[in-house]
Amino acid sequence: MEQLMKKGLDGTQLKTVALVLMVLDHIHYFFEFTGWVPTWFSMLGRLSAPLFLFCTVEGFAHTHDRKRYVLRIWAIGTAMAALEFFMIYAGAFRRGDGFYPQNAIFQDLVLLCVVWQGIDWLREKKFAKGIGAIAAVLCWPYMVMAFLLVFPQVQDMPIASAVVAFLMTSPLPMWTAITDGSWGFLLGGVLLYALRGHRPVQLGVWALNALLWDLVLPFAMFHAQANFVWTQMFTDYYEWFGVAAAVLMGLYNGRRGSGHKQLFYGFYPAHIYLLYGASCLLYNVMR
């Protein structure tokens, strides 16, 4: 049995694979304007976000301190979203061509952690808490819309409207406004957690969801375009390549691994802004 448990990939190894693929993806993302970076960097990178999502599902399920776990994710996500807010609304820190990073996966993960906790409360028959947690995430955007309908004058007050916009994009993110990921990504996170313990079903349902959102729906949208050819689903609209992450998820052996917590939490924002800064410098040189 011990030999069987050692086979496959542990959590640290899965995160390391995801990290390498993420770096490839972001090299293409930040330096695509040069024409030097091959598209296959991003094609491989499509696997990174699903792998990080899967690892976060397992991390949330096994952590001994969920409040600390979620607070760490929230803090990183909020800090990055605050900087993105100033890039969007103030035009600050943008590259010369107007480009700015829209990397907000930590905000997706924060919202999912709340939903996951709600799922656990429902399993424990704490229905009020469970429904409340899930409803809070789902209803928050509509509560903001209702507030603005009741107090439309807020939108005519620059400072007040800026405060509202900051709150709903940074410390209190709305699932309808996050710039990284999609509704399909969020739904995939819910499915991965809800079906934990049933690996074949879990990964099968997740893969079907990913194919629906990233292959079937895009094809339905783009195939009516005059110049569309089906091969573009392999060259231009390749988000669905991420479904291949299910193979690596299936190799997970249930073991945490050596950890390296600080590396994984610190590396994400660090490499984003280092690559972005380097792309800004290179853009100015090439201009």
C-alpha cells in the first residue's frame, strides 16, 4: 500500500509543474508584442490554471487553519487587484501601448473558498450557514446593482463612484467582474470540490465542463464568422487545451509533498510584475 501511495505526483510536484507552465504562458502573455515568443508557450500554459485550481481544492480540504489559508489568498488577491484598479481607472503604470496585466486568479480562489466552505456546511447540515455563504458570493453583484439603482446619484459623484468601484473590484470582488478566469473556471472549481473523493467522476465532470465553456461555446460563437475555419480551434481559440490538465490531476497521489508554501504564494505576484516591468522596458527600447 505504501508503495502505491508513493506513485504518481504529490501536491508539491503538481504545483511545480503548474508553476513552470504558468511561467511559459506569461512569457508569451507579456512579450507577445515582440513576435519572438512562440504561441505554444501559451498552449502549454493553458494547463497551469486548472492545476493550480485543483491544488487549491486539495489545500483547502486538508489545511488545519482555513481562516489563515483564505486570508493569505485574499491578501495577495486584494493587493494585486488594487494595483490593477489604478491601472484601469487612473491609467497608471501602463505599458506604452496601453497594456496592463489582468492576472486575478487569487480573487477567483477567494470566492471559491467561500463557496467550498458553504458546501461543507451543507454537508454538515448547517443549512443556514451553507446557503448564506454560497448566496453571498452569488448575490453580491446584484446587491451592488440594487444599491446603485436606489442611489443613482453615487455614479455622478467622482469620489464616491471611485470608492464603490474600488471596493467591488479589490477587497470585495464580484464574480461577474473578475478579469482573470471565466464563469466556467469558477463552476469547474465548485465541481472539483463537490466531487472530491470520487476521482473518476470528479475529473470526468470537470473535463466536460471545461470542454463546454472553452470549446463548444466558443465554436458556436465563432463558426458563423465569414473567415472562420475549424482549425482555428487549435491555433487561435486554444483555451480548451487546459482540459489536458485532467491527466495530471489523475496522477495526484493524495500526498502533500515538501510544501514550499512561501515559494508558491510569493512567486505568483513576483514573477507577474517582474515580467511586466521587463516587457515595459523592452517596449520602450523597441518603440
